[in-house]
Amino acid sequence: MNMTSGTIAAERPLRAFLVPTATKQGWGFMIGSTFFALGSAPGLSELMGSNLSNLLFFIGAWFFTGAGLIQLFLSGAISTPVSYAPGRMVRAEWLTAATQAFGTLMFNVSTTSALYARTAATEDRWVWSPDAGGSVAFLISGFFAFVAYAHVSRAINLGDKAWWSVLVNFIGCVAFGISAIGAYVVPNGDSLNSSLANNGTFIGAVCFFLASLIVLPQWDRAHGATAAKRGSAKTK
């Protein structure tokens, strides 16, 4: 009996760890963003060198992928009934999650290849191309996020933190797109504009971190509890 109870007790934390939640999604994007920000931070990235920066990007991309898959899992049904032909439409929320998850997988390919690429042709095909593809997927995802939000609220809602999260996330997607342009591999193997590539990555990473922090459920509950205590203190 004791062994059975102990086994069940040991399994509970593992099960809880494997259950996808919005909190885990938020932390996944925040941790991944931190690695990307460190790897591209102005001044710091030059001190670390490309090998260490690429390693940080590689690690961060896996956190992005984990968070992206959780987001896809939590996004719900793929389609929804509509009153017009063809009778069902793909949900914008699912499209947001699906395109972002695809983008994270492209970043996995890109950041893994960057650890081993030694020729300009390899960098162009296996580093830059999937990086550009992932950046485009993020841009599409950011657009659909606005569409999904407009289905449940006003298109512009300055008083809602969720709207700000969508906006900041889209700015991050644009920054990643600009980074991909700067990272384009020219014939001699160099980047088109390494400064643009690094700064775009850094700004995008900071935006993704903030976009997740704004709507992080645990942060929201802690903030709400603090506010409630303050309100209670004022009423006494």
C-alpha cells in the first residue's frame, strides 16, 4: 500500500508538468525570448562571439517550439460553423497558433544548422532560408492574432492588456522579419547587414517576452492578489 501511494504521489508532479497550460506557454516564450535576447544583445553578442550566440539561439528556439505547441494545443478546434458557404471556416485563433508553431519549427532548423554551417551555400540554404520562413510565419501569425482578437472585442482596445499583448507581439514579429532581411547571406558568406540582423532579433525577443508577461496568468493572479490586499488595507 505504501509503495502504491508513493508511486501515485510521485506520478502527480510528472502529470502536472506534462499538462499544457497558458502559464507554461507564457513561460516558454519568455525563457526562449531571454535566450534570443542574450544572444543578440548589442555589445554582449560581440563579446560572446557567434558560436556562443548561436548556441543561445539554439536553446531558445526549443523553448519557443515547446510554447508554440502548447499554444496550438490550447487554441481549440480547427474550424467553426458559419452561416455562409462553405458552412465552416478555419478559426483565426487556431491559424495564429498553427502558423506560429510552424515558425518555431523553422527556427529549430535554422538555429541547429547555424551550429554546423561552414560554407556560404549551407548558411543560405539551411540557416537563412528556414529563418526567413519562420519570420514570415510569425508575421502571418501576428496578423491572424489581430483577426482573432477582433472576433471577441473591438479591433482597437487600449484598455485591454490582451490587446496590448497582441500589438507588442506583432511588433516583435516585424522586428524578426527585419532581422531576417539583415541576415541574408551574400555570396561571400557574410550577412547583408549584421547590425540590422542582431538588433532586429534583440528587439523582437524583448517584444515577445513582454507580450507573454503582460498576459501571464501567474503574474496576473499575483498582481491581483497584491491589489486586493491594498484595497483591503484601505478599507480598514
